[in-house]
Amino acid sequence: MRYKYVVPSAAAVLFAAAPAFAEPAAAKVDTGDTAWVLLCAALVMLMTPGLAIFYGGMVRRKNILGTMLQSFIALGVVSVQWALIGYSLAFGPDFHGIIGDLSWAGLRGVGLEPNPDYASTVPHQAFMVFQMMFAVITPAVISGAFAERFKFGAYLLFIIFWSTLVYDPLCHWVWAKDGWLRGMGVLDFAGGIVVEINSGMSALAAAMFIGSRRGYPHEPMLPHNLPLTLLGGGLLWFGWFGFNAGSAVASGALATSAFVATHLATAAAVMGWLLAEWQHRGKPTLLGAVSGAVAGLVAITPACGFVGPMAAIVIGLVAGMVCYGAVVAKSSLGYDDTLDAFGVHGIGGIIGMVGTGLFAAAAINAAGADGLFNGNVTLIGKQMIGIAVGAAWAFCGTYAILKIVDKMVGIRVSRDEEMQGLDLTQHGENAYTM
């Protein structure tokens, strides 16, 4: 592996403090890079069942299977959609600056030779399947907003429409070769807009559209199995290394920098959330620690390939505190986001994008840019445009899709079905037989 060294600026010493490298421009398959990308694809795949376990522990026991299946089924539905049209729409040759065309539909032309526009050292299919796992988990995150009250059949329609009409275009704008937000200079290393703001704003739209759970907020609706949530959160933390470090699409210095930033931001966010919770409620909780970890993972996602270790700690600490505040504010704002998908993913994604605009250092990634604290006053404005576009697109698109699906089949279960729980009424199963 050959890398280009770049001398760090003086302003980058504290917030970069790392060797500077640009990724290689080789034209043939590198077996090390290929092994790394395939391993990371597998790690990101593991995040979806990890999310299912994380979410499952937080709902009431009568809804655990239905909640977990809403995450797990995305592996089936979205994977097939991605292979048929999704990848071509997201990364295919640009169609009038709006979306990819269908020249790669059915993976036609997506073979075992590298594509120099996206990954010049791994097979094109390796890059495709790595990106597939991002497309899979994003709609699964949204399901946390309407857990315990959404029809399963309607959910299947929703994720097909949403992946095609919301995720794929936004992905194209941010990550495709000719994407207009990418061309503008918006930086999103691993999905701050494409995954986090997208899913978080969609979750807010869904929570507002479907309405609160029956009895909320007057009846207690506590998590039924926090050890399960801790296990799921641990799997998310583990898999997120593939999510972020894998986005370097090469096994080398940039992947290492992203890996370190990811871990430090997450650790800091755990402490930030617990400190805020301890101060506010008088006691730190396990649920708070796990939620803080996810908030840190979310916030460092867009920044991990552009910032150094100290900046990552700052981003994580801020994310833990601010996301806790967003979750607390939910009850006073009057919407029922069951598992706080907006408060953690939407707000965390915004924090991460702003943090990128502040702390990014070209000394760490020459393919990026310097942020405000490294002397570039323009990047923060570009990041704010990216946030606004992603948030508006996701919220409006999701709301429109929900209205369509509701007209087609109805999205909410009946009162009796909600009282009995989704496990029995939607799936004829029971998680606990004792």
C-alpha cells in the first residue's frame, strides 16, 4: 500500500495529531483491501440483528418479536431491492443530477473488476455489498419511532417505497460520483446525512403521522429486558467499526484513523450522557449508558474519516449530553417516538455533521477539507446546507409515503390488536412461554 504524506498544519496539532494519508489510486484488485471491505460488510450486516436486539429489549414484552422482526426483515427486503434497482439508483451513472439511472439494474455491469470512481482496489461487487448493508439498516432504524403500533404488511410496503424514493436519491446526492451535494463539497464520511439524519428525520415524521401509543404518556411503558438492550448495544458498537472504518474502502491509515475516532467518540458519549442524566435525575442508568454509546456512534459517523482523536472525544461528549436533552424534551413536545430514533439518530447526526464542519482536517484525509478550527470558514456552511437538504428530504418524503401506504392498506393496528400486542396479533407467536 502506498500513501501520500501531507504535513499537518499547526492548527491541526491538537485536533488532528495523526499522520496524514490519502487513499491509494491503484487500478487492480488488492487482496488485503478486499478482505477488509468484505469483513466490514459482514460487521455492518451484524448491526441489523444487533439493532433488533437493542430495540427488542426496550419495548414491552408483548411486542418484542414484532419489533425485532421489523429490523430483521430489512435484511431480506432491502437486500433484494438494492440488487434489483437500489444500487443503480444510488450509485449508477447520473441522471440529470437527480438520481442514478438504471444501467446497473440487476447488477448488470457490476462485476469483479474495480470501479475507479468508488473503490479502485476492490471488486465492484465488494463495494456494492458493503453499501447494501448501509441501505439495509437505515429503514430498520426508523422502525423504532413507531414500535408497538404499525401493521407488519404496511411496514413491508413502507420500506420498499422509502428505500427507493427517499434513501436512494439522497445517497446519490451525497456519495455518488456526480452527486450534487458531494460536488458542492459536503463531507459525510460514513452516513451522517445518508443514514443518521435520513433515518432520524424520517422517524420524526413517522411518529407524528401515526400518533402516540394508546395510554401514552399516562401509563408506564418501561423497557421489559434491559440486559437484552445492552447486548444489542454492544453488537452495534462492535459492528460500527465496520460501518465507519470500512468506509475508507481500503485497509490502511485512513481506516485506522476512523476506527480510533469511532471508539473514542463513543466512549466519551457514554460519559456525557451519564453525566447529564446523573445531574438531571439523580442516578445514572444502564439504559442511559447504552443510549449514550449509540449517540456517540451516530455523531462520529460523518466525521470519523476527517477528524483526529481529540476532536472525536469532543464530538462524542457533546453528542451524549445533547441527545440526552433531546430525549428528555420529547415528552414536552407531544410526540411519541417510542425508542427515541429521532432524539438519538436525527440529533446525533446533526451534531456529527456540524462537528465535521468545525474539526475536519485535510491533514488527516487529503480527500476532505479543513474545517473552521483549521482555518476554513466555508466548510461549516456547506455542512449546514447538507443538513437542511437531508432533513427536509427525509421528513417530507417519509410523510408523503406514509400517507400513500395508509390510503392503500392502513398503517396502524386496531385498538384491540395494540392492547394484545403485535407478537400474537401480527405474528401468532409469543417470546416467553413461562
